[in-house]
Amino acid sequence: MAKTAKQKRKTVEYSRYGYYFIAPFFIVFAIFQLWPLIYTIGLAFCENYTDTMFNVEVGPVFNGIDNFKTVFIGKDGALFNTYTFLSLWNTIIMWLMNFIPQILLALLLAIWFTDTRVKMKAQGAYKIMTFMPNIITAATISVLFYSLFNYPNGPVNQLLLELGIFDEPFRFFQRKWATRGIISFINFWMWYGNTMVVLTAGVLGISPSLFEAARVDGASSFQIFKKVTLPLLRPILLFTLVNSAIGGLQMYDIPKLLTISGYGDPDYMTRTITMYMRELAFTGARQMGKASATSVVLFVVTLFFSLLLFYIMRDKDAIKERKQNKAVQKELARKGAK
Amino acid sequence: MMADGAQKMKKGAHARILGASIFRNIVCIFLCFLSLIPFWIMLVNATRSSTDIQMAFSLIPSTHIWENFQKLLYQANENVPLYRYMINSLVIAGFSTVLSVYFSTATAYGVTVYRFKGSQFAWAFIMAIMMIPTQVSSIGFFRFMYNLGLSNNFIPLIIPAIAAPATVFFMRQYMLSALPLEIIDAARIDGSGEFKTFNTIAVPLMKPAVATQAIFVFIASWNNFYTPSMLLSSQSLYTLPMFVQLMRGERFRSDYGIIYVGLVITILPIFIVYFALSKYIIAGVALGGVKE
């Protein structure tokens, strides 16, 4: 009796240490992430800028939803016709332009690399090479591509002229879609290797007996892909999608350093929402209040995307099964009551 | 007759497999080429004189690298010596890595080994905040640090590394398979204190995961441009990616040879680390991706 009481006390004593081990994480999180987030949300409802004429800071003073009004309603009174939503739109477009080809190519490569009939011996080398751009400093890659696509003497222009594809050098960074295309391409090029490695690991995680069974049953390669590989890859595809969407919405380094002005040439058409947010906060009148409201919009959109993707990718069969189970249980309960 | 047909089919299938194999390898070789070519052009142009670079496209290295490097040093060293940026990056990335890996292991240890009130909640919380990007709170972060007088300081770039949910996640996944609880119990019986057990038994057992995560945290910190460029205003504190931004400025824009050499210098350390550790890096990415 006494012994068990002692034992009990001992376990309680040990569990106390759990708090000590996780304390640094939570303290640092509270100071450096949670409080700044709350602070940002608070600032979004405050008037706070610097009067450039006298160089004095105004605010922060509570001003209700005034910041959100300027974020949502344009000068012409139209909803969403603002620079915030233009930059959000730019961000989403450039993310889609890189993500769709990225996931398709990564999936294709993952299937090739795991194909047991057509073995690829050099896949280790391929993985190392195609993954490589992912770990190189994005700032450096951006300036590199800026130099490569330079007008009129950048290597790309030189090559296009030498090959006779163009008659005169092309101003890539003065065309909306060319610049967006380059930014999307850089992102695609940096990330498809990563996605491919993740998806390859995912396919290898599927039990080989499932593929064999499908093959014995006479399923074609495409049928196997559609009915076995894709459904079982769903959690990993979801992970990739959410990760990429959230990362894509924060896109900053590459568009910031790719064009000369750094403000999303041409005509702010490649300015992403994080770029705009920082321009508001740290240039000119330093509109911290409006920048915070923009951050809140970004936060809500980020949250919305991750929830939406979870909803789309949810396991429909599992839900159906659960529903059926519930119905059966209800039926049984009803019968039992009778 | 039947056997003949089967053999023919087999031959056909064999040819098809060979064809597919050739096609797939060609595509992959093309992709490898695509990964390398921008860096190759960068390396080649770093060795060419500025006038050559403007004259024509070339894939053959020249001999002007030392000259370009000297010019770069001359231009860059005007205010702050070039090695300064590298040291700054190294200090920030080094401390961040040590703190992040150590405390992430500790946090994972806390929620895995101990059953305390709220341990389940703590784990769910860590999973939930993994989705929140740092950018959304950056305005508040900047103002808060500015008010504390830390805006021109390395502290806000290093200390937050202690709270890295993704690293904690990875550590816990690994811990579940690599750290048997019996060992910890045995240590307790031997009279080892809880922190001593963690430092001398758990951390060494976690070495492979620690190494993998250390590489990732270091690279992420080394490459980080967003936060340093927001916080640091005095040029002597600039990091390497911020130096890259400087190179786009007027002073360098006229001379392409310098820019390319500068880019090579910023990329070289990462290149060396990557090709030395690529096996572990790719294995780590594959492990991190297979999350339930």
C-alpha cells in the first residue's frame, strides 16, 4: 500500500519535468511569434504612420476599421480594387503558374523513379541534380536570373539573337507576363525537385503487394495510377499542396530582387502581398496601420487556403464509411431499444 | 505456335521497356542540364571580363576571374569588408542551428517521454502553429523589436529559432522510433537526473535526426533574406543575401563580371555543403515529407 503511494508520487514528480522541457519553446513562441501576431492584429485597427513633413510618428490610435476600408475598397469605390488585392492576385497567379506544372512533373518523375518494370539506375544522381536549386539562396538565384535575362546584353538575349529566334533584344522585365513567367519558372525550378523527392518517398511507402495485386487483376498502368497510387498518395499530396500554397503566398525574395526597382515591375504587376506590406510599413509614410491590415488579410487568406485544401483533399471514402458505421450503430441502438 | 507468340510478345515488351527507359533518361538528363546551366553560365561569366560578357554569349571559361575578384573586393570593401557579411551570416546561422536543434529535441522529448497535464494539447498546439508563416506577424515583430531597441541586433534573428515547430515535429517522429522509453527508465534507476538523461542518453541517440535537422536549419537561416533585411539597417551587420541585394545597386550594375563573381562567392559555401551532404539532405527531405 505504502509502496504504491510512493510510486504514484514518483511518477507525478517525473511528469513535472515535461513542463521544463517544453517551457523554452513556449516562452520563445509567446514572445517572438504570438505577441507580434496579436500586436499586428491590434495595429490593424489603429491609425499609425509617420508624418513625412515633420518626421513625427502619428499614433498608434484606435481608428476602428478605417485601415480595412482602405484595404478593401478602392479610391473609385469599387470593392477589392486596391493595391492590396492586386498584389494578392499577383501572388496567387504566380503561385498557380509554378505549382501546377511543378506537381505534375514531380508526380511523373516520382512514378518513373518507382516503376519496377522500367528501372532507372541513375535516379540518385538525377535527384541530387534536380533538388540542388532548392537549397541555393533565393536572393542569389533571383539576382542571377536578373543578370541572365538582362536587356540588352544578358546571356538569354545574346543566345536568342545568336540563334536567330529574335531579331532584336527583348525587354523581359517590361512585359507583365514575361516577368511573371520568369518568377514562376524560378519557383518551379527551385521546388519541383523537392516535391519529387517527397512524392517518391510517398509512392515507396505504398505496399508493393497492392501494385502486384492490381497488375495480376489485369489493371493497366494508368488504372493503377488512378485507382491505387493517387488515392494512397492523398495525405502526402495534401501536405505538399498546403505547404506550397502557404509558402507561395509569402513569396518575397525572388520578385523583390528580380526587377530593377524592386517594387514589382512592370506597373506593380509582379508585386506580391508581402512586398506591398513591407512597402507600406517601411517606405514613405511608414503606414504601419494599413500594413498590419494587409497582414491580417494575408493571415486570413493563408488560413482559408489551408482549411479549403484540407476540405477538398479529405478522405471521402473514410467519411462515407464513418457515416455508414454511425447509421448502422443507430440502427442497432434502435433495435436494441425495441 | 503459342510459345512463339509469347516470345514475340516478350520481345515486344522488352523493346517497349527499353524505349521507355531511354526516353525517361533523356528527359531526366535534360532536367539535370536545366538545373545546372544557370550556375554554369554564372561560373563562366565570373571568369570573363565585363566587355566580353557584353559582347557575346559563351559557355567556355576565360581567365579574368582574379581580376574580377579584385575589382569586387575594391567595390565592396568601400564601406564594409566583404568577409564581414559572411561572418555575420555564419554567426546568425550557426547560433540559430545550435539553439533550434537542441531546444526542438528538448521540446519533442518533453511531449514524448512525459505524460503531464496538457501534454496532448501542447503537441496539438505545436502542430497547429506549424501552419502559421512568420511573415504575417512581421509588422508587429518589427515594431516590438524596435521598441525593445533590438531592431539593429542579431538577437531577434537567433533567439526565435528556439521555437521551430517543424523541427520539433521531425524530432518527435524520429524519437518515437529511435528512443525506447526503457532506456530512460533504466537511467532513472541508475540515479541519473532527468536533464542529465536527456543530455547524455537521449541526444546522442537522436544524432542522425539532429544532424539532418541541423543541415536544414543552417541552410534556411543562411538563405534567409526576409527578416534580416527588415531588421538590420547598419551595413556592418548585413548578411550575405543582403549583400546580394547591394550588388544590384548602381555601384555594381555597370560591371557584370563583378556581379557574377559576387554571386559565385555567395553560392560557393552552399554548393560545397550540398555536394558533400546531398545524400543526407535528400534522405531528410524524404523523411520529413512522409508525414501522416
